Amino acid sequence: MKDDLQALRSAGQTRLRFSAKVCYQDRRGCIILRNVWSPTGRTEHAWIRPNEWHGPIPKRGRNVEFLATICPYYKGDGEEDYGLFDLKVIP
């Protein structure tokens, strides 16, 4: 569970500014971010689907700043978690 994202969402904060390090892009086009920083803390990682990423994709190892919406979703095993959606890169 991404506790920082859950706490923000529970407090009514849904669209926020974040920063993270681009780790890699997998064969499906998902972008994996590490050390995702929000205004209140850090989330270890986030997977962003290609249709949820709006803007240029920085090279691996680069930091990126973006706006994103925190939404709940269900993992493949049925466990609820929180993720980042409708990500817009801030130039």
C-alpha cells in the first residue's frame, strides 16, 4: 500500500505536484518512477501506464516534475492500492 498517497487522498488532496526519478520503461510502455516525492512525503515507486503520461518522457535516471491525480485501483491479486493517473509533465 502506498501510505503517503492514501493519506493525501483521504485528506481530500487528489491533484498534486510530484517529483520522481525515471527508472525505466518496460516492454508494454509503462514508465516506472522511483522516489516519488509529494508535498507530504515519499512513495517508493509508481508505475504509470503510457495512456496516463502526458508530455515528454525524460531519459532514464533523470528527475521529472509533474501534476498527477491520486486514485485508488485494484492490483491483480484484488488488493486495493493508490496510484498516479493523468500525469502531466511540468516543463
